[in-house]
Amino acid sequence: MLNLSPRGARQLRTVGLAATTLMLMSAAAATPSSAQATSDECAALRGAGDNFAELCLTEQQLTAMDDSGAELGVDEIASSPNMRQIANIPKQAPFNTESSFGTDMAFQGRYAFVGNYDGFVIYDVKNPRKPSIVSQVLCPGSQNDISIHGNLLFLSTDQGRSNDSCDSVRLSATQKESWEGIKIFDVSDKANPRYVKSVETNCGSHTHTLVPGKDSKSVYLYVSSYFPDATLPDCQPPHDSISIIKVPVKKPTDAAVVATPNLFPDGGYPGREGAWDTSGCHDITAYPSKDLAAGACMGDGILMDISNREAPRVINRVRDTVNFSFWHSATFNNTGTKVVFTDELGGGGAPTCNPTEGPTRGANAIYDITGKGDNRQMVFKSYYKIPRTNTNNENCVAHNGSLIPVLGRDIMVQAWYQGGVSVWDFTDSAHPVEIGYWERGPLSNDRAILGGAWSTYWYNGHIYSSDIQKGLDVLEIRDWRTVTAHAVRVDQLNVQTQQGYWGSR
């Protein structure tokens, strides 16, 4: 999710959020529609760590958006014939409030680890039809992006906190003593996780990507953050870098930042009306066995050589100066010859799945990777966006997904917030096609409530979806095109640490 004011005092940049999202905002301020979030609700959302201004669209702005094709009522479920829900576990106290957003996921053995703005949850998913909660750890600090390696669990904090403890309170990052960065837990006892170490990073950690070292002794965390500001002592502009943390597996208390490589010596994309300038990266997906990584960096999409884990090199960069607003995340195909970038138009808070925004904004962009070595280039082939219309009370845009390990085809499952879950085939890069979907109707007919699928991933034969408000969903797809994926089993899955299947290593 695009974090538009994660540290409270940070100002929006010259590209206004409203313009960024919808290109139909007027300069005049108006009272929010009664069907939208009230001013108090908007303030509460900003206080939760993000500025989802689209939830406060004016009546005029909403009227300009066509949601006449939306068909579902509140909590109504619809799906293609080949997909169905087989389980749901609602959010449990203390994570059952509207502002306790469910976020990203990681997997290991029989367990799913799910982030939440207020901490994380460990689920036992040995029986996908009857998942259960093993433990919940209260540790606030948006957005608690999560990964797992052995007995170590990593959480991202991208919000000024009074200290690095789980008992901290919000403290503006304009204060030098505020803390943001990575927290490390020992989860060898899944029922009783233990907090063992923190590492502070410049501009915090909005997301992070786990990259195994060349030996088995260490792992690296590529920490993505953005939005520097002169008022922030630990996040000064320019911020064209990532932070790299080295974690000794047997001695995680020695974890430390070992490099802060500058990925954009020229400053990156300068921005335009409706699109963000580059001031850091939002997310990175690594393909360690191929020494490749793809970075979604606000205004730029980059391809990196990560053969030297502590010194990644940008070997190709692409921009979309027509349709993309915010380069959000990336997914390689199994052979590493394609990469899918997502555009999180509106930061995840806006209703952008409608005819007004059309099929090429808030969408995925598919690039073929051509050439070899440092001569590799990303060549644009097409866009993919879900074909359904959502109501103006629903946030909907391309978000986190994973490759389904199908033999000989390129198929993804992907979250679209309240647009639900889409399974789509991009084997033909120029002609992607949806092969299945599942979605809920809006959370309310009266107001916009931030919700929907944050991350949706394939793991060992089933689809798991972390819903911001509804908790953990488990889905299944029965389709001839995905049958071979059921033969693949992995011991661990961090989706942003992509692994090869069917001999592609």
C-alpha cells in the first residue's frame, strides 16, 4: 500500500494525491459526501499511519466516476465457476478494529504468518479447510510487512515510534529520537514468539525483501522506503537508495545495515501531473537463483543484478509516462524472462476499477526481458486489469500477487483490494487473460471503508488471501490450466523472494 504520510508531519509532494489518483479533482475543497468517510473518520485514518484521502472524495468527484456496472451488494460473494472459498478466519481481538489492517503474508511448513498494522498473527494451515490461530503478537507500527527464514521472522516499521519496543507509541519522525526500521523475532516456538533485535533504517522500512546470502550463514534484507523531507532528521532528501541489512542466521542480534546503495544517481523520474517522482523504492522482488531483482520505485521500474548481495547494480530502467501513477510491486515469471509490475493508482484507497479510469490505469504492466547479462532490457508488451466494476465505496487497484507454479505457462494469482482475487494467464505477454476470480461486495452501502484483499498468494495447492478487514481467506481453484501446480510443494515461501519451479533455478 502506498503510504502517503507515514510519519505524521510529512507534507504531500507537488503531485497531489487527488490528482495522482483520479485526474478529475477540482481545486475547490468541498464537504465530503455523506456516503463517504466523515472528517473524523478521515482524521482517524491519517492517525493510523496513512493518508487515504480518496476515502474523502467530494460528491462532485464521486459523481464523475461511473460505477453503474457494479453488481454486488454488501458482503455478497461472487466467483467464476472454477473458484470457491473453503475457509475464513475473521480478525480476532486485539486486531479486530477497523484500523487494524491485515497486510502481507509469508509461509513455512504448516504455518502462515500474516502482518497487521498492530502486529502479526501465526496461523496453522495444515488443514487449509480448518485453519486456526496459533498466536498473535501485539506490536504496532505500520505496515508490518513480513518475511520468514528458519526461526527468524522480520517485520517492517514505517511509522515514527517512541522507541523500538512493541510497547511504543507514535512519535513524529520530525523528532530525532523517533524510531523506524526492522524488528526481528525468534519464532522457534510458534505459540510464543520472542522479540530479539531491531535495526533502524533511514526513512523507516515500508517493505523489505529477504535475499539469502551466497553461503548459508547470512540473509540480507533489502529495505525499501521513500518520501524524504527536510523536516525529518533520519529521512533527508535526496533519498534515492535502499538500506541493506545483513543478518547472521545463527546470531541475529548482530544484524546491521551494511550498505545503502544509491539506485538513482540521476535522481530518478521527476514526476508529472498524476504520477509520483522517484524518491526511493516501494518494493523489490528478488530471484536469488538467477541473481536478479526487479524494483518498483514510485516513478521507475528497474532490473538489478544482485550477484553481489551487498552491491546490487541497476542494469535496466523503464518508465510509463502515460498510464502508471505509482510503481508498486513486481513479479517474475518462472524462467525469469518476464516481469509484471503493478501500478497502485491512488495508494490503495480509491475506487479505480471502473470505466472512468479504464483498463490501463491502476493495472499491471507486462514486460519481456530480452538480451543477456548487462545488456538485458525490459520491453513493454501489454496491460492487464480486472474486467469488473466496483462501487464508489470500494477501494480497488492492482496489488500483491504471486506466481502459480504451473508447468509451461505463466499464471498469477493477485489481490485487488475490494476488487477481490484474480487468477490470470500471461503466457502470451501481449494478450493476458483472466481464468478465474473471487470477490466480496462492498463493506458498506453508506460509506467507504478501506478493505479487501491486501495480498493473495498460492502456497502448496491453495490460495491464501489476507483481507484488510475480513481476516484470512482460503480459496481453491479447479482448472485444467493450474493442475500441474498441485505437484509442487515448498518448505518456505516469501513471495518477494522468488524461487524457481520445474527445474528453473
